[in-house]
Amino acid sequence: GGVDKGVDFANYFCTYAYLYHQKEMLCDRVRMDAYYNAIFQNKQHFHGKTVLDVGTGSGILAIWSAQAGARKVYAVEATKMSDHARELVKANNFEHVVEVIEGTVEDISLPEKVDVIISEWMGYFLLRESMFDSVICARDRWLKPTGVMYPSHARMWVAPIRSGLADQKMTDFESSMDDWYKFLDETKTDYGVDMGVLTKPFSEEQKKYYLQTSMWNNLHPQQVIGVPAIIKEIDCLTATVEELLHVRANFSSSITLENTRFSGFGGWFDVHFRGSSQNPARQEIELTTAPSQDNGTHWGQQVFLVHPPLRVQEGDKMAVSISMTRSKENHRLMEVEFTCEMRQSSGTQPRPFTKKFFIE
Amino acid sequence: GGVDKGVDFANYFCTYAYLYHQKEMLCDRVRMDAYYNAIFQNKQHFHGKTVLDVGTGSGILAIWSAQAGARKVYAVEATKMSDHARELVKANNFEHVVEVIEGTVEDISLPEKVDVIISEWMGYFLLRESMFDSVICARDRWLKPTGVMYPSHARMWVAPIRSGLADQKMTDFESSMDDWYKFLDETKTDYGVDMGVLTKPFSEEQKKYYLQTSMWNNLHPQQVIGVPAIIKEIDCLTATVEELLHVRANFSSSITLENTRFSGFGGWFDVHFRGSSQNPARQEIELTTAPSQDNGTHWGQQVFLVHPPLRVQEGDKMAVSISMTRSKENHRLMEVEFTCEMRQSSGTQPRPFTKKFFIE
Ligand SMILES: Nc1ncnc2c1ncn2[C@@H]1O[C@H](CSCC[C@H](N)C(=O)O)[C@@H](O)[C@H]1O
Ligand SMILES: Nc1ncnc2c1ncn2[C@@H]1O[C@H](CSCC[C@H](N)C(=O)O)[C@@H](O)[C@H]1O
């Protein structure tokens, strides 16, 4: 909708044209194991079937689908990575099954409808990159009424966390402002121009950068200090773009650690491979990006830091509402707003606060 | 010529919309001193005159021009930084002199021709960003026949250098390839796909990244091991875009250090403020980005590393030809090719070599 294709290629697709980046995904064993097991433990979904791989990248999911017995796989890739995918398909002797098509899935055309749509479309905090839009488009155009989606379901999670990054970021912000004031002095003294009027916009710019931008982080499970909540469930077979444009939820959580610091929220997602209700998976597979000591993913978690951190006690409760929309300037980036009301067991009740974040 | 504006804003202009980035330039004292002295030691060029500032950014050069007595300054800025520039002009009480205009200088229109065009258009190795094209366009449209350019001249320099970065980059490349082979094994064993066919394109991608991309570096003067050569001189009053599209030069250099390593070439530039021949500067000012212990700039030098490094002796001679063109994919980036023939005083004569680099 109204997206300049040239800009989208310059801003978004470009990184996927590097084997280096594809390799990063191919080295994520949690991700790889989940798709691998989903396919090979549910071969009945692939055997003799037609498959569409939306955003095939290196071609890995298309080749697995072929190995699981697919009759025909359409592997669509927007970038020049398609050339490498084609080579890889050939080297693994599936050129008679896998057809690699260069183009966006929105633009290309297939000679038939398909039984399965497989795609690894998930971005940070699930929806960053907005690539699921493309999967929906492909589904509505090319999936048979009896078709199944791989993955079939997705969920977004949020939990209160503690993190030393909050102090770090505040220190960074403050030292950037100290620097600014020194710069103001020097520019006035040495170069005769008073830049004081730019202090407010500069401080807002830096605040946005240091304090209002969510961060990639690999949280340790012990940094999760309260009960995680599901804020969104997606049925990949029926979801619409509309319901993704604005994700809204209210949830409550209670602190599960005694005497700790609430530094903000962590967000992650999981997806499931369950087939469809008429055609359920023999073996359900889960891919989770929840905080984990040993099974971290390249997605990590998104961390939304609140300043200053709040001392909290076991049993303290919080009522949270979260709202996520797409950035007006770039539909692949997100803006998230949290409103949070604490009810502390001590009886004190801090003022409710609202904080806005940018997922860049 | 044929540049998609949306892509250019997404790829190029975007960073200039941040005060943080403008501040980096405003904190470069070598840069600031040069423009400050050029203006205030040549007030006769500004007093009572009309000035066009191409790419005013924060507005600093426009305000200095006004402080030096300009009757009118047109300060043109492509990005939203123009709003900040307007505020800064007002806070420094020059809103009656400086008119900030948001737009690219190619698109905007002025009510009159100007006496002076001032601009800080220099990118890495002078020409990266290709912003001088815009200055030429402004000059041809808006400069009076008697007008002067600030700066008035520019030169590009190249010298043989030594640098430990060459070993570093080779090690990085090799360890990336070691990683790749481990990845190949694992993907074959654990996931049943042979990715060997991608080894060549991956290695080329990584070679380009680690070994063929020029690097920003702040060279120490002692890292320059031979006589620097000028490869291009530009008269800003008469230069054409054509002559910038392809910069070609042959030069020779001799090694000035006894028994050292030749690791490649360093490239930098200087610009001069000399006024025009009818209207020369009272005080000529130079802004140089040559290697310097105490007067480094944010431009640093561009370093083009040759692998492996070559042992060289004082008096060894090299005949070099250099060719620089714009990248086909992005006219603001450059491709540089060096051909180098050594004549060593020892009598041995290594094979001439040709190396291509990307300035990204
Ligand atoms: N609308 C679209 N049409 C075609 N390809 C798309 C697309 N949107 C994103 N892509 C591609 O989808 C890929 C997502 S990354 C996943 C790659 C591969 N399926 C794997 O699992 O390893 C990228 O290569 C990206 O270029
Ligand atoms: N064609 C063009 N038209 C208008 N502005 C341009 C332009 N090309 C580059 N610019 C702007 O030129 C500026 C160059 S950086 C220099 C900023 C300022 N004159 C200073 O000396 O501090 C950037 O802000 C960039 O956005």
C-alpha cells in the first residue's frame, strides 16, 4: 500500500542479497531445527504436494520440502539471492522439483494453486519487517482452500524484566548531553554562534536514540521478573493485514522475584507448526524465541527500557496496555506504546506511566 | 541523471537529518577553522554581497557569511535539518539576512544571481557522495560571471603507506572462511543439504567486504612511506561533472623509508580558498585532510590495502595508474582501480599488479 519499491529495496531487501546474512539465519539452530522437524516429521503434508516458499533466500526450505517428497516447489525470492538459490537447488539435484522465481511474491504469478505455503517471515518481535503481509497476499492468491500454512500459528509475548542496560543507556544519554553543552560553549566562544536553541531538538533526538528505541537483547531467563503474557495470537490461515496494522492488548502480570528492579519489558514470539484443522500435523513443532540460557536465537528479544527502574517486590501487580502500530515513515518499522499501572503490595502506588518506543 | 529521488533520500540524505551527524562535522575543528578563517579573513568577499550556501545543514556557513556582512544569504538544505537551520538563524538574529530554503539545490529557484557560492561538499577521498555535482549545478545556474567559489580549488592525493590493518583484514577474511567450511559440514551432516556450490560466491562476497573495500583510517604521518602524488586538481569555478565521472592519473612515487612494508595506498584531499583570479583572496586558506598527528579530521584518509604486503627499501620506485569511477548501482559511491609496477633498487622486479576497490 503506497510503498515505493525502490526505497523498499534500498532500505529492506538489500541485506538479504548477502550470503553472509542468509548464513546468519542458516546458523540459527533453533530456527533450523524447528523448520527441519516440522517438515520431516510431517512428510504427509509434503509428499506428492505442491509447495510455495515465500522468500526462499538461499532456498533451504524449498529444498527440504523437495526432500520430503513434494511434487513441485515454487521458491520465490525478491532479491538476487534467487541466483544462489537456483545454484543450490541444482547442486542438490532438485531442479526438476524446485522452481526458483525471482520477484516479489506480490508480483509473480504461478501456474497453479498450492497445497502448502511455507515461509520464514518472522522479524524482531514477530512483526518487524511486516513480511507477513506478503505471506497473507500469497495465501489469498495461491493457497488451495484445503491448504496448510507452515508455520500455522504465531504468538507475541511480553513480560516485565530487569536489565543493567537501563542504567547504561541513561549514562550514555547523559554523557552525550554533557558533550553537547561543552560543544555549545566552544561554538559560542571560538566560532561566534550560539547554538543553544538546538539543545531541545538535539536532546529529543538523543533521547529517542538512547531511551526510546527498543533494543535487541539476549535476555537470561532470570531477567524475566514476572509472569509473561500473550498479547497477540495469529492464525496464519485466517489472519488479515488489517489486524496486524494495530496490535492492542491489555494484560496484567505479577512480579515473581522477591525484591528486584523493574527495568521495563521484554518482548518475544513463538510460532507453531500444527497443520490445519482438517489436516493436522502428526507432530506439532514449536519455535520459540523466549529468553533461554542454551537455546537463544538470532531474534533474541526486544527490550523496552523504562527510566528510572522501579524497586518491586514479589507479588506486586501491574496492569499494562500495549499498542503497536507501524511507523508512518517506514511501514516495516514499528512504534510501541506501553501504559503501565503498578499496584505494589507495600501499599504505595507509583503514578501510572505511558512510554513510547520505536522498533528500528 | 537517472537517480531515483526516494532512494537517494533513503540512502544518502537521511543521515544529514540528524543533529548528531551535523554536530560531528561542527566538532571537526580543522574543518571549522578553515571555513571560519576563509570567511572572516576575506570579509571583502562577503560584505554587502549575496551568497548561496549549498547544503547549509545546521546553517553555520550561512550565519558566518551574514556575520561577515553579507547583504543576503540563500541557505539551501535538502533535509528537514532546514527547520533547525531556520531556528538557529533566528536565534542569532540574522533572519533578515539569511533565508533558509528547504529543497535540493537542483530543484529550488532563487530571485537573483549571487556573488559567492559557499559549500562544504567534500566526502571521503573528496568525491564520495558526489555532492560536488550539486555545487556545479548551482554555480552554472546562480553564480554571477564575476562570482567566487568557497572553496575555490580542490586536490586529490595518493601515497604508498604501511599499515597493520592489512594483516588484520586478511585474518578476518580467513577466519570467516574457516567458519564457512564448518558451516558447510554441519549443514550437510545435520540438515542434509550440501551448500558447497555457494563457497565461491560466499568467498567472493567476503573478499569484497574484507579485502576490496577501502577503509576509513586516521593514518599517522609516519605510515606514509613514499612521496605523495596529486592525482586530480579541480578548479571549482570551471570544473564540469564530466571530468569528475572518471578520474584517471599516472604517477610515480619513491619509497622514502629504509626497509619497510608497502601495504597499499592512502588517499586524501585538500581544498583551498583563494577567491577568483579577478577577485583573489586577501588571505589564502587551506583545509587539508592529509595524515597528521594533531590535526586529524572526520574525513581521515581512505586506505586501499594490497595483499600480501611487499617488503620495500628506500629509493624503490613505483609507477602507478589510478582510475576512479562511480559505482553503477549508486552514483554516490566509487570504484577505484590501481595498477602498480615496482622497480626495486635491489634489482628484483615484482610482477605488476592491478587491484580494484570499492569506496562504500
Ligand atoms: N514480498 C517478498 N517476495 C519475495 N521475497 C521476499 C519478500 N519479502 C521478503 N522476501 C525474502 O524473504 C527472505 C526472508 S529470510 C528467510 C530465507 C529462507 N527462507 C530461510 O528460511 O533461510 C529474504 O531472502 C527476503 O529477501
Ligand atoms: N543537492 C543538495 N541540495 C541541498 N542540500 C544538499 C544537497 N546535497 C547535499 N545537501 C546537504 O548538504 C549538507 C552537507 S554537510 C555540510 C553542512 C554545513 N554546510 C556545514 O558545513 O556544517 C547536508 O546537510 C546535506 O543534506
